Amino acid sequence: MASSDPTSDYLIALSETGDREQLSTALQQPATVKVALSTESILVDAQTGVRVAELNLKRMVEAAARSGHADTVETLLGFSQQHSVAVSDVVTMDTIGAALNENPLEVLLKFQAVDPDVFSRRLHIGGDLLSASSHGGPNTEDLPRSKYLGLVQHLLDAGFDPNPNAKGASRRRKLEYPLYSACWQASYEIVECFLAHGAVVQGSRAMRSASYNGRIDLLELLLKYGGDVNEAAEEEDIDGPPGTPLHIAVAEGKEDVLRWLLAHGADVTVKNCEGKVAKDVLGEDGDDVILGLLGNAHAV
């Protein structure tokens, strides 16, 4: 019944489940072809009632990409070429963004077969695929995220620069370091991949990020690649007050991180841009253990 009287919902469901054989059979039917190549008015904002006209084929590609069905994506892209659909109509920011859910590299490689520049495209969420992949994986993945490891490896092997370009950067907006994002929530292997491909630790604030998140494993890795435990950031950020990784560890009450930093040369006398040493950011009701560690280090 469905194949003889197809609907866009039916075709999207086939794409989402990755039933490539059934989908291929359906796409040979004139009625199905007509539906796939039609546009429909889609509600994109229930509060405002805003609707947009979207190509059903693009919606099918997006559904297949979101579910990680690379073979199904390949089938749909082949169908689009067969019917002379513009690549820009099916490989869009929406479909690329959808690929960052399951099997991202495999799906994006299918896109690259019809759009050689897909890995350089901009995203709805801002930035590019390298900056997006520095987060380690989709938000649905538990921390530390590792689903984007293959994508990170591919991009860096292809020559993408792991360091931000300072040319033309606005003074109002600090440079965005993929390494900083990676140390926030990505796996050890992803951080190591960035570093092995030339990501610069100095100036990236990566050690602050690792300190904030209690990632001693990353602190050790960053130190190996030239990290400075006493490098100070000149402004407050989401990871804490201005200053060194030590300021962050103290402010966040990360006793284990504090011990590690002190054991690896962190200086308790370093002041941040507000004139505060690490002890000052703990507050009057500070943890006695942390105060004791700082006091013992200062005495030495």
C-alpha cells in the first residue's frame, strides 16, 4: 500500500531506518520519484508558525545522515544525480550537521563524493567541521566523548590547521582554539591527535580547561607537549577566574588537580591580572585541605 501510494513521511522513515534495498525499490516507482523530488511546507518553529519549503529528497538525506546510514546516503545521492538535482540542494548545512550524530566520517565521505569541498563547509552551529569535531562527539554521548576521533584524524591528516588563524581576528572575540574545546569534553585520544598534528598548547588555555574538568590525564599530556603550569590567562572565562591552572583548580575545589599541579611546578605566588594569588580565589570559607596544600607549597 505504502509503495503504491507513497508519502514523504514513508520515504523519510525508510531513509531513517536505513532499509537500502526497500528504498532503492521504491525510488524506481514514478509516483515515488515524484514525491522525492517535490517540495513541502515544513513547520520549523511551532511558536512563531514559521514554515519553509524543503525538498523531500533533502529531508531524506538528512534522515539517513542523522542515523548514520552511509550506504543509504550514497543511494540517495546517486538518485539525486540521476535526476539532475543540484548538489547544493541535498548537501547543505542541515545535512552536514545531521551527519555529526552517527558514523560522521563515513557519511561525510559519501557527501565528499559529490561535493569535494564538504569538509571545508561552514555549519549552522558556527565554525567548521574541525572546530565541531573538537567537542569529541554529539551531545548525546557521555563524557569524555570519542565518536569524532576518526573525523578529527581525517581532517588533520588532510592538512587542516589545528590552530586558529589570528589574521583579521576581532579584538572583541578571543581566538577559538580547538585544543581548548577538546580538553573540555573530548577523549584523551582526540586531544592527543590534535597535539600530534601540531596543536600549540601555549596560549590555547587548554591547561585551564583540563584543570577545570579534573582531567589530570590531559594535564600530563599537555605538559609533554610544552604546556606551562604557570601560564596565566588575562580574563575570566567559563572555566573560572583569570590566572593560571592553579587558580582554576583552587576555585573549583579540585584537590587532586591541585596536588598534581603543585607536584609539577605550579607556583602559588603567581598573581593573576586582578592581583590575586591562587589562595585568594578560594574565599574566606575555603577548604582546609586546599589551604593546607597551598600553605605547605608556599613554605617550601
